Amino acid sequence: MNNASNIVFVALITMVFSSALFGQDGSRETVLITGSNRGIGFELVRAFQEEGWNVIATTRNPDTSEELNAFAESHDNVFVERLDVTSVSDLSQLSEKYMGVSIDIIINNAGIYGDRALQEWGSLDSALFHQVMAVNVLAPMLIAETFIENVRASNHKKIISITSGAGSVSIENVSNGGIFYSVSKTALNMAIRKLASEPDNAEILFGLVAPGLTETDMLRAARPELLSRAHSPEESARGIFDVVTNLDSNYDGSPLNYDGSKINW
Ligand SMILES: NC(=O)c1ccc[n+]([C@@H]2O[C@H](COP(=O)([O-])OP(=O)(O)OC[C@H]3O[C@@H](n4cnc5c(N)ncnc54)[C@H](OP(=O)(O)O)[C@@H]3O)[C@@H](O)[C@H]2O)c1
């Protein structure tokens, strides 16, 4: 088979698989969002759904994701799936189910801050460090690796990871305390640069987008003193939607804010 007929063949196969899973919506653009049961993730589900996308909304606990389940029941383009981003078996089950289905955009949104007291100088807790790194750094890499062929088979071909200004080395005073969280987001930024630089990934757009200070459970628990400066998760999600869907080949891989402005590394 020559290159052109190979591309047509792959496109046909992915359309068949996509239609089998999504029914009549198989031709829609598809996004997969992690940690989508609450906070920014849930608002991202709503933003993409409203724009007519198929949304694979993953949550580590579908049984208790009431708001997300209710939303999916009333919208036939939202598909709730189990994914603890640190579980290799969840990942392999999900990738088996979606084998051959094109996924235009993956958004690695799931994240944890971790108990602030256990990441303060003088009481650094090793177990928490490993947990924060597993969720915030390793999982986005493994998810990208697992679903790379789904993304390659799509039109948008984007893998986006939600970062934070707290991971920016050059911003002074961005975050007092929260050492593990900041370190994890800095590491995430480097991890995504490394994946983007893999020759096999040349046609995939790897993006880093930060939601800005957002009024969610995470901020309420970890940095309540910043709540007065925060905006709503709806605002973050709408901004992230616009930034992500508009990213094109001019993008240089830098972390971007939800309003599209650049964040220094
Ligand atoms: N809020 C902010 O001001 C802010 C600022 C900068 C960056 N961010 C980033 O934005 C993203 C979303 O944060 P948020 O503010 O919406 O936080 P959030 O309200 O605490 O929500 C975090 C989400 O991640 C999920 N999650 C955590 N561990 C998981 C795991 N092992 N597997 C699957 N899902 C898991 C949670 O699921 P459960 O319900 O099961 O726990 C929840 O859905 C994070 O990456 C965060 O670092 C937030």
C-alpha cells in the first residue's frame, strides 16, 4: 500500500471504530479529559460538550461521580469512563476499549496538591512526594504514551497537560510552601518538552496550559488565602477551551495561561 492509500485506510478504520463506540456521533471531534468529575475538569467537560464534541470524561470513581453522571445522562456526547491516572490496569482497560478510535485532544487535567503541612521545610514527607509526582508528572506521560496512536489518527493531534504558574522557575514568590506541588509542575513542564522532542512525536502538538488561580476544592484546601484573587472554574475552562482549540503549528511549546498569554519557564 502506498502512503496515500495507507492514510485513507487508517482514516476509514478509525471512522468504523469511532462510529461503533459513539454511534451517530462517530464523526464528531473527540476529547479525553482526566479528573473530570469536579473542579476545572468538570467544567472542561461542559465546555467541550456545549461545542458539540464527543467527550470521554474520565474519573477515578464513576460510582460516586454523581454530577458528572447526571450530566452524561442528559447529553449523548458525554461518555464517563473509569481512570485512576496512577493505575496501570485502568489505563490498559481504557486503551483496549478505545483501540482504533481517534481522539483529537487529550487533556491531562487530574492533579493533586497534597497536604500542605507534609511538604513544608522541616517536615517533608517522602510518601506524599511520590504520590504527587505519580499523579502530576508520571501519569500525563503514561497517558500520552498509551493513547498516542488514537491521537495520531485524529485531526487535531493534541496532547495538553494542565500546568501551573507555581511550576515556573523564573517567577519569584509565586508560591510560598507547597514545595512538592511546585516541583511536580516544573517536572511536568520538562516531561512534556521531552515527549514533544521525540522524533516519533513530530506531528503531535504537546501543550502546557495553566488555568490561573481558580476557585476549586484544590485551592480551597491548599491555598485558601488566595481565594479572593481566584476566578471561577467555568472561566478557566472556557479560556482553556479557546487556547487549546486554537493552538497551531506556530506554538513553541511554552506554558500558556488560560487567557493565552505566555508563562515564563
Ligand atoms: N485551582 C487552581 O487554582 C489551579 C491552579 C493551577 C493549576 N491547577 C491545576 O488544574 C488541574 C485541576 O485542578 P482543580 O483545581 O480542578 O482541582 P480539584 O478540584 O482538586 O480536582 C482535581 C481532580 O483531579 C482528580 N484526581 C486526583 N487524583 C487522581 C487520580 N489518581 N486519578 C484520577 N483523577 C484524579 C480528582 O478526582 P477525585 O474527585 O477522585 O479526587 C479531581 O477530579 C490540576 O492539574 C491542578 O494542578 C489548578
